[in-house]
Amino acid sequence: MRRALRSRSLKKMQVRLPSGKTVVHIKKRRPSAAKCGRCGAKLNRARLRKTQLAKLPKTKKRPERSLPEFCPKCMREVLKERVRA
């Protein structure tokens, strides 16, 4: 087993193969939550891997607003700055 997979914090699953042999599969860690690009607040987005995210419709991947990489509070401030500049 690879050194990176020997961590005790990773979940291990016993999987039975069609041949009847039992092997250990290691589950991957859950990805971290998306954060605001300005203040670092947690965003309401799907916490999925890229492969799982690709299967979702576009509206479920990120919020439908002009600046989805910012939280709503920061988005309002950025828009005000852009309009006033």
C-alpha cells in the first residue's frame, strides 16, 4: 500500500470482488468547502469532487449571480466599487 494511503484518518472499506476475494478500498477525503475570494467566508456550494461536479447541472454547481466567487455581502461591495470607479 502507498505511504499516502496508510493514514488512519482515511476510511477503509472491505470490498468483495466477483472472484470471492475480499480487498481493502480506501475512500478519498471529502473536499473542503468553497470560500469567498475576498473575505474567506464559507460559500453555499456543492462540496463535491470535480468528477461528481461535472455530472450536475450548471445551476447546481454555483449560485446564479454576477460574481459567484464572492459571498453576497462582498459581491454587493465589489459591484458598488466598480460602479463608483
